[in-house]
Amino acid sequence: MNILVAGTDGLPVRTLIMKILKLLAVVAALLLPVSVSSQTASPAAAMALEQQGKLSEAVEAWRAVTEHNPRDAGAFAGLGVALARETRYKDAEAAYRDCLGSEPAGSTAQSGVGGV
């Protein structure tokens, strides 16, 4: 037996409740703070955080990526960019130098160090 709710275009209550729960799940996912751990951090996640203007969270994500793969020159360069955008120039310089250490011919790092 399906109970219909007035004003819902004749949707059964169960269907309406399921739609509301799905909507609430989406809203909750959007409102929950992003937690970054070394197991879930990825360059894509770090870049997304940067694009959203969440620079401190992006720095945390980049650090997790570099801890997981300390030879990833691109991750150190990304960390340097995020730190520089936070005006943490000394830290950005150190990240660019780490990038150079992981890839000595890295033109990204060389230009980063030169710009800091």
C-alpha cells in the first residue's frame, strides 16, 4: 500500500523520503570540512583545494603527497606554489629547493626559487 502526499505530484511517501535523504547526503558532503590524510591525498585533491581558495588545506594536502612520495618533484613544486600564494615565501623557497633535490633539472623549481 502506497500513501500519496499532497503537493508532491503523487509521489509515494517512501520515494519522497528517499529523495530527501539523498539530497541531505549531498548537502552534508558539501558542508563537511575536507580532511586530508597521507592515505587519501592526491595532487588532484590538492589542486582542487587551491582552486577553491582553501590554501592552508591545499598546503596540508601537498605535504601529505610529498610525504607519501618524497621523489615527486611536481608535488614539491605544487607545495611551493601553495605556500607562495599564502605569502609564506621562506617555506615556499624550501619546497622549491626540495623539488630541485628530487629533480635537479626541474625548470619549475628553478623558476620558483628565482621568483621567491
